[in-house]
Amino acid sequence: MHMHNPPSPDPLAAASPAPLEPDGATPVSAELRTLVRDCLDDLDSLVARYVAEVSSFEGYESTVTSDDLRDTARACFELLLRLIGGLPLSEELREVPARLGRRRADQGVPLEQLLRAVRMDFRVLWTAMTERTGPAGLPELTRGAVRVWEAVEFHTVQVHAAYLDQIAVQARERERERTALMGRLLSSDGRDQRLVTQVATLLQVSTQADFTVAVAPPGFQQGLRRAVSALPTGRITHLQQHNGMLVLVAKLPPGEHHPVPSWLDGVPCAVGPVARGLARVPDVVRMAEAIAATLDGGTTGPVTLSEAWMPVAAARLGTMADALADAVLSGLDPLPPHERERLLTAVATYCATGSIAETARVLYCHRNTVLNRLNRFTELTGYRATSPEEAATVLFALHCARNRDGQGPSGGSGRPQDLTSTTSTARRS
């Protein structure tokens, strides 16, 4: 049942009871309540004393105006005195700590200075109370000190929590803004200088800085996230989903020119060339996305354009890739599958090693067997694996054939490898 309070000369008497009744705290004595009311009647002197103390604090002097400091101090002291005296509180007063914490966060006041200022309330209140208490009343005031401290601590905790909540809100808003602007940049041609400048401001980098760009397709993204999270504080990085892939843009330290930083070692991802300036990032992201589309389950580390250009080019050629595969490899069509596989394995292994002896060692066969297979391949296709130019055409045709046959891109490490058989199959030949 809801019961109304009886009429009271206090305009706040009908408001909700105070939220603070510390367990084990000394009950409010008549003397303490009288002292509280006396201080409430003289709020101006408490506020003046507080403003004189706090206005020179670092973070306040140039950020918080005198009017702001006075207004918030008045509300805080009224709240604290009512808590100490067990007096009723309005909903507006209950919101004072939360409003103060959010306001100081928005103003950029450092947290340690805010807490120092809030705890100054105790000194001002205690000084005012002792000045108003004669020698005979000091023992009673001392017994009530716990209520003064608990009220200030209660207030401080609420201010602190509201400040941290607001900082988190600000961080989320900055992240949303950064993500939205970066998304616009990644989808652009990089020519909008205003957009480039806005992104540079949010990332706190120069528009002319150099950047590493890495992209991880689904299935590889956790490794990239872990690598970024392990970086020391101060490294400027940005992670963002784009076109279904996870994109990393990381500022390179001055003087570093390698596109693959050491902290990406062992991280399966595609890495584009160094982006010379923020405006180049969109183009490099598109290159890295094309590389990422060729990665497979065998990828164990970062793959660069120089390593992955064959599968990337094969994927981009479309029907021309099919025509190239037919033009180079159709001479092998009459062979039984196992014979065709042996020849292609020998060709791919030789192209990877450049050595007849090493090819024979890898395939566990005699060097004359390797020579015979290479010669047989040349007879059927007209292409010599021992000629660098022709070998490049053969390897590229093999990539095109693999894509056409639906086997997916090969060479997760980006290095030439047999495109038609596994290592174990090759070793049984």
C-alpha cells in the first residue's frame, strides 16, 4: 500500500527517501540533522570554498567554467548533506552523480582529477561542520563522521561509474564513426581528399604515411585479430569487415618499407604492396582482397602479390584462362590419368626446384626418369619446362586448368607447386 508523507515545511519532504543507509552506520542524531540543515541554509559559503580549491586543478582550469563548477558544486553539496542527514531526495538530486560523471567525461577532464575534486567534498563539508560545532558537540560530530564519509564515497562511486560509462559510449561512437568513414574510404578511389583527411584525423596519422594492408577471408580472421591484439600499445591499426573479409590497415613505422611486418609471421592472410599514403589504401585493399580469394586450407602465413600473382591472374582471366589451359595442355588429353599426373608432377616439381637432381630426390626416382618425363611433356605440348619463359606459361596454364576444373586456387603459400597431385602421390610415382 502506498502511504503519503504528512505535510512538512521541507519542500522535498514528499520525495523519495535517501538511497544511502550504510550498514552499521551511526543513526542520524538530532544534533547532526540540525547541523546538516544549518549547512544547507549556507550552501553559498560551501560552494565558494569548494570552487576556490578546485578551480585551479589540472584539467579544470581551462575546461570547466566557474559557473559550471559552482552549479555542480551546489547540487552535489545539497545531495551529500541530505544523504548525511537522512533527509528526503528528489529524483533530480538522485541524478546528480550520473550527470556530473557524464559531463566531466564529455569535457575531457582526466578521471584522476575528477575523483580528486569529488573527494574534496569531504574536506569542505567536514571543515564547515567542525566550524559550526562547539567543543561540547565535537564527540557527537565525531560519531557522525562515518555518515559524512559514506555519503561522499557513495557519491564518488556513482560519479566514477557514470564517467566510465560515458567514456565507453564515446569510444563506441568514435569506433562507429571511424568504421563508417573507413568503409567509405575503402569503397572509394581514394581521390576525395576531404574524406582522406577525415580518416587520417580519426586514425591520428599523416595522410602521407605508409601502411601495411592485410586481408583475411572467412576462416582465417581469428588469427589476424589475435596478431593485432598482441601488438604493444601505441601501434596504429584498424580492423574492419569489408566485402565479407577482415581488412587490416596498419601504419608502418618510419623507415620500414617491407609490406609484411614481422608480427604477421605465421598469420594466414593476404598482404598487398605497401600503401604509400592513405589515398592509396583503397587500391591496395582491392589487391589484397583478390589475393585473399585465392587462399586455401594450406595457407600457413602471409601471402603477397608476388607469390600469388598466378592464381590471381588466372581467376581474373575468365574464359581466356580456359582457352590458355587448353592451348598449352590439350596435348596431354589422350594420356591415361595416372600418366598425365606423373608428367605434370615432374614439370611442376622441376619448375619449383630448377634442378634435375633435386627433382629426382623429391620424387624418389632416377634423374634419367625425370629427364624422360620432361622430354615427354615437351613432345606432347611443345613447351619446355627447362625454358624459363615457357615454364612460366606452363605453370600459369596449370593454375588456369585447376580453377576451371573446380579444384579451387592452389599455392596457399604462394609458391609454385604441383597442381594435379599431392606430395604423397608424387612420391609413389
